[in-house]
Amino acid sequence: MPINSALTADGKVMTFGTDTAGNQGGEWNFDIWDPATGTHELTDNTTFTDLFCSVQVYDPIRDVIFTAGGDDGRSPGSNWGPVGFTSFSAADGLRNEAPMNFPRWYPTATVMPNGEIVVEGGSSEGVGGPGVLTPERYTPGVGWTSLTAASSAYAYGNDQNRWWYPRSWVAPNGKIFGVSGSNMYYLDPAGAGSITPAGTFPGGNIGATSTAVMYRPGKILQVGGGGYSNGGGGDGSKAASVIDINGATPAVTPAAPMTFGRHWADATVLPTGDVLVNGGSLPNNGDTGVAYQPELWNPDTNTWTTLPAEERMRLYHSTSILLPDGRVLVGGGGAPGPQSNLNAQIYSPPYLFDGNSPAPRPAITSAPDTITHGTPFSIEVSGSVSRATLVRAGAVTHSFNGGQRFMDLPISGSGSSRTLTAPANGNIAPPGLYLLFVLDSEGTPSVAKLVQIDPPGNRPAVLADGFEDGAVAAPGGWIDYSAGQSLGPWSVTAPITKDQAGHHGGLGETGHHLDLDDDGQVRRTITGLTPGATYQLSLRYARHRGTDGPVSATVSIAGLNHTWSASNTSSGTFSTLDQTFTATATSHTLTLTGAGSTSGCCGMVIDDVAIWRTGTVPVTPTLVDSFEEGRRHQ
């Protein structure tokens, strides 16, 4: 059952939430669905975290989907939230990451303008609380920092279940704006953090059962709900409100009400900037008063349009997410619920039709993979184009998709060539994965081009290997490796040697270096790459002092095949080799080969191999030895 749904960097949809029979728990498996082919790939969850009732967020630095918290269902007899933090990518699957400082059910995660991720709210013991009062900040490549000065019952306390998926967004002032229960606040995650109350939400369309979306920069539609937990209370609200956070203080104004009262609806912003609200029922997760008909809100006219009905009731634990082709995937509902919906429907909005026929669609024929804040970029189009829009890729659960946001892009040019300008900064468009659309004058959108907005500043290295730990040579010694041996993720395809620094060719530093010998070779697979992106490869090198003259070596990966020579002896200092390559897939094989020693024993000595994406400054890597075999050589 798709209790959590997120769009991946390759345009697929990752979902999880129950087993294949609809039983609660995300410890069993997850599904990857390809809209282009309609095929599913069901994969086991081999991490230590039950992902049930967690939150997903797209990490713009590593280009993976992070999942924070959940239900510690892996611990028999417990009902605690987990500290687990996992990542998913097509290359690496589901992996354990550095755990959080606090266990959390029902948390919210927000990507900040600098690419850091803030996790707030959640409960330590499940549906009954208590709330986790202290948010925390994740810095990729560094770890977790508890925001102790932002610990707040006002924002995350037990009253009104304020800890339950706080509705949070990056505001134009660069802080996090949040609505939890009837309280509004700003969270500044800098340093130890701080919470500033920002007033009381005046309507009844609040709580866990409501839904909300940022439909324009700094403008939020808050709609439906009125319940603080997954059962009980009065009828679902029809009310809608606009929260404008562009000024010094939030301004809340009524919007036109919906036709149907809805607990547990979902809100999805579309390529046009209109908002689709679907699902829900009048009673809290009940099978009477079910709102089968979605409604479409036009922000420009403040009007709702009732749309054709869904076939299934979409209540608690249902999701709705925008696909790159402009359709909306709607699924789930149940666990528990009056229906257990291990199914989905695809909604095609009116903009895809001209009467009863499919509408002609413009197309993006060429666009960059990465765009930079405030910078113009060129695209190629076909068909009639009058507008360009950007929608942040979705990650939704429990009626809230906090990552999604919408903005128009300035567009100029004519014919097939157009120039667009990226959003000014990360306060308006936090870094991450976006869907770029062009639209004709009738509002019919193209199929989206998936583009990345990179964070400013640092980006961790994809590879950082310094041969510093793992298999350790005795003092004054070295380790010989034969062809066919494995050194962690590396494989030896021709003999090499691992030298201790200060001996047998190592420089006068600590740790170890790798000697490619006369014609040695090692290989490893580099994962987590973005096709089309350019990467920097760097390594230090020197000629082994036991050689008679210059030595050579070759490095190859993707389209790079570079041979270089070294005349500097390793009794002196290392030189640095810098090369670039363009990834054509999410993983490539890196090969290092000795090529030209005349001594018959020794060759190129290398150290500190690193790969990172160009256009960013890599985080100073913690150089760890991937050649870990758990043994010591004497």
C-alpha cells in the first residue's frame, strides 16, 4: 500500500507502507514503479528501520531520497519510534545512514536553502505521543546536530498533537514557517536553533487530517481537516485558507470553501499552478460521506471545480503525487481503514484534453540537467509555448507533501529557442529535484524535463579513498595483493602493493599508499552518479623511489582514459592529477593501471583518490580505506 510516495531522479515513483497483503509495516519491502513502462519492481527492505509512518525528503547534495523515522516494528513488543535514517537511489537501493539523535514517528523533513535537512516533530512512542520537542539538522557529510535552543512545546507539544507531521516550508526569509495544530511559528535552524511564535491560525481547517500546499512562492493553501488524530472528532472541514508568509508576519485570509468536507484529503499542485484536492470523507476515516469527487482550485479566480469521481475511497494512509507527464498518481488508503486499497488510479486533469480528444501538447526537446539560482538558461521546444513553470518533485505521506512548491519562470525568445531564468535563490526554490514544464496558451503542459537545482557551496565527494585504515601493514612493511583478490569494493585484476607511509616508497606521512607496481591494476564501481553531469577526479601520485626512471599509469572511467607519467620520486612530495569526465549512467567502473615501469618491481604510487561533481566545492572528505579485509599483515 503506497502510504509513502516519492518521485525519484529518474522519474519513477518509490512507494512503501505495508506488506503485499496490506498489513501495517514498512519493514518488509518497497516498490519502484516506472510510469513509462507501467512495470513494478518489488524489493526487500534490508535496513534496520521499519519505515511505516516515516517521512521522505529529496537530498539535493547526494541526489538520493532520505527517509527519516518510522515505526520501530523491528523490535518485538515495542511501539517506539526509530532513530533510523535511510537513503534510496537507483544505483545503491535502500541503505542505512547515520541515525538521528531522537526516535520519531510522524516527523516532517525540510530541505533548507543550503542543502541541509531539518527534521522536526514526531512522536517517540507512536500515535499517542509524546511529542519530540527538539528538532535536529542533518548536514550531509557531517551528521546530525540537535537544535536544543529550539526545543518547543509550542511547536511540537502534545496539545492538539502538534508533533504530528507539522506543516512546514522554507519561507522567503530563509527560515522554516510551520503550522502545528492552531499554532504558527518560525524555526531558525542556524546554530542551536530558535523558535519564534507567529500567531494563531484562525480557522477550523487545521490538524493532522488537513492538507496544505505552497501554490505560489510564500503562499500556502490550507484546506479541510479539523481532526488531531487518525480517528474521532467532528465532520471534516470544507474550509480553505490562504496563508501569505511573504511579509514580516503571516497573513491568513479565507478562500472559497470546497463543496465537500474532507478529513485526510491530499493536495497536489499542478503544472498550471492550480491545486487538485482529492480523497477524504466527512467522518474521520469513515466509509460514509466519502468525497469521491476531486476538486480543482484556481488561485487566480478563487473558485473550485468539481471533477469526475474516483472509483475507490482514498482516506487515511492514501497519497497523491504529480507525475512528469502531468498526470496525478492517487493510491492507497487503509491500514487501518474501511477499505484496504492496495491499488492506485491515475488522474488526467482537464488540461490534457481538447473536448473528448487528447489536447496537442508542446514539448521540451532539449534542456540542461542542472540549473543555477538566478541564472538564465536555454531550452529548445516544439509546438506553441507561452509559459514555463517549475514544480518541486513530490514526497507525500499522511495528507502532506511539504516538498512540493510551484513558481512561474520568466521566459523570452521565439520559435524553438527559449531563454528561462531560474528562481532567484534557495529561499524561493530550495535545492533539489524539479519538474520543468512549458505550457501553451490553453494551459496544456508538456511532459516535464527533470532538472536539479544544486545547493550553493559544498557537496561531498562521491568517492574519497585514502587507504588509511583496514588491512594494516606491520611497521616498515607492505602488503602484496595478487590478481583475483578483493579489497572491499575494489578488485585486483593484476598484482599491486599497499605500502606503509615512510617505507617501501611511501612518503614521510602516516597511513598507506597504493603502488601500482610494474603493470598492476585495480577496479571498483562508482555509484550515485547523475547521467549528464560532469565530475572532477583527483588523486595524488609519485614515482616509487625504487624505480630506475619515469613511470606511467592510466586512469579510466566513463569516457575518460588518461595516461600520465611521474618523474618525481616518492622520497620527495606527491604531485596532483586532476581530470574531468561526464557520467552517462548512474554507475561507472573506475580503473587504475600501471603502465610503464622499467624496474620490474615498482611503479606509480597513488593516494587520496577523490571524485566529486563539478560546479561545487567538495566537502573535505573523511578519507577511509575501502580495502577493508579485517586482517593484519605481519
